[in-house]
Amino acid sequence: MPRKDQRAPKLADDVNLLLDALCEEWDFCAGVRAEDLIQGIKPLTSKRFTDAVLDAEAELSGPRAGWERRIKRRFVQRYGHSITVRDYRV
């Protein structure tokens, strides 16, 4: 299991660590990968990340709004409200 504070040198790898943690902790394992989220020069926002994770799941255990808050909070704690490949630093 990845440690909460474990970080990777590249943003794509680090986003995959966060996705792996969501899979292990909350069973959001629908196969969203960083490469699908980090494209071009647009920032990856907490909203886009959260929507991608939740949209990929066939069923949610509980109200979507509750999961939106939890996932968004995890993203913001790690990256702030948005992150780009250029701005990412370990």
C-alpha cells in the first residue's frame, strides 16, 4: 500500500500513486490513469480529477456529493486546487 506521504518524481507517476491510494482505501479502482488526465498544458484541477474518478465508477456506496468532498480534499491536500507538469515539484 502506498504511504500517504509517498511522492514520485514525475507528476503522472504521483497522480497514479494518489489513484492507487483511492483504490486501496475507498475501492475506487475503475482504471482512471494519470496519462488520461494530464494532457497538454492545461492544469489538472481538483474538480476534473474528482469528476473523472467518480464518473469511472459504475456504482457509488453513498451519495456522490460526499465522495466529491472527500476526493477533492485529498487532491487539494496533495496539489492545491490545480497542478501542471511544469509546476510539479517533489
